[in-house]
Amino acid sequence: MLRCYTSVMPEAISAPDAARQPFIHITIPVGLLQCNCSIVADPKTREALVLDPGDEVSRILDLLGRYKLTVKAIVSTHAHIDHVGGISKLHKYTGAPVMMHREDVPLYQAMDMQAAFLGVAPPELCEVHQFLNEGDPLQWGSLEAQVLHTPGHTPGSVSLYMPRDAGKISLAQPQLFAGDTLFAGTIGRTDLWGGSMEQILDSLRGKLMELPEDTLVHPGHGPRTTIGEERQSNPFVVGQ
């Protein structure tokens, strides 16, 4: 089976956070490679971001309807097919703008190549409405996240960081939506199109490992972790 990370890790998704965060967060593993699609929403305004809707858009739409959420933006952490396969369909249903880093647009436009690699039909594409850049703030409802450009898995990989003071609310823990840059106990693979081990290690050392140790990490596949846990036990970080 094709994997998106550098070594084997547990496949189970951890249970919902026991800490009561003042926002809605739903994780849905979707598609052949079980990409973690995240819905992050303000419980008062019901405005939401959808990150990495890779497939199974009907399930995503059902959850959006169940919680009465309005999608303000569709964010791609990177343009691998398992993370972007449902973007066009979700945009058609919601009208929400699609956002990704400019350096991953060529990869997004190469869906025929990626689909052939997996032996699946290529998904429909749509326009990218906004390019994400290092340091950009994303605001929806009372929430705010900062864009971190974290290349290595792909040239345009990004992570979204929500500090304790994330907009007009205070979080019990900072939150990081890491895409396929960082996983529990490993990192994203770098042997696919445009991948670079040097870049991903720079992204980890220079950005992600500098975040507070209690930052809760939501990876693109598999269970959650924290920055502190990865500093202590991740073999790609320990001793670096």
C-alpha cells in the first residue's frame, strides 16, 4: 500500500480531545489513503475552514449540514491527490474559495500523472482562488490561524498554526494542522514529485520544533501528537 510518510506508524485515529476547546474540530479520514480532512469552525458564527478534502465529499457535506456550518475557505496543505481529490466538488457545492501555496499549483495541475501512479481516475480540477504565503493570517468567525510554509514533502506544503490567542478566543492548547510534514513518530516521505529531505528537515527544525511543546499536532494521516512528544521521540528530530 502506498504511504505518505517515511516509516510505518499506527493507523488508528485518536479519540476526540478531552480538553474543551472553544471551537469545533472534526477529523474525517477519507479516501483510499485515509487522508485526515479537518473541519475547524467557530461554534457561534458557524463559519468553518475545511482542510484537505481529499475524497468522500458527501460525508464532508453531511457533517457540515449536521452542524449547520458555512464553509468560508477550502485549504490545501499540499497538492497530492489524496488531499485535493474532493476540492473541486466541495467548491461547487459551497462556493468557498480554494487556497494553496503557489509552488504546489503545478502538482495540482498534474492530476493525470498522480492518478496514474495510484491507478485511479483523475479528479476534476478547479481554479485556485487564493495563494497562501508564509505568515498570512486566515480569519473565520472569531478564529485565526497563521500560514507556515513548510516545504519538503512537496515544494508548496503549508501548515496552519493556531496559537493560544487564536483571534478573539483563547485556546487550552495551541493547534497545528501539519499536513504531511509531521506525523506521530515520523515525517512525510520525500521521494515523490518535488520532495526534498533537506527542505523537510529545515521546516521541522526551523519552524515546527520551535512551537510551544504543548502544541497539539493534527497530521495529514494517522493519530495526533504534540510538539513536545515529537521533540523527545521522533527519530527525525531527536539529536538534530
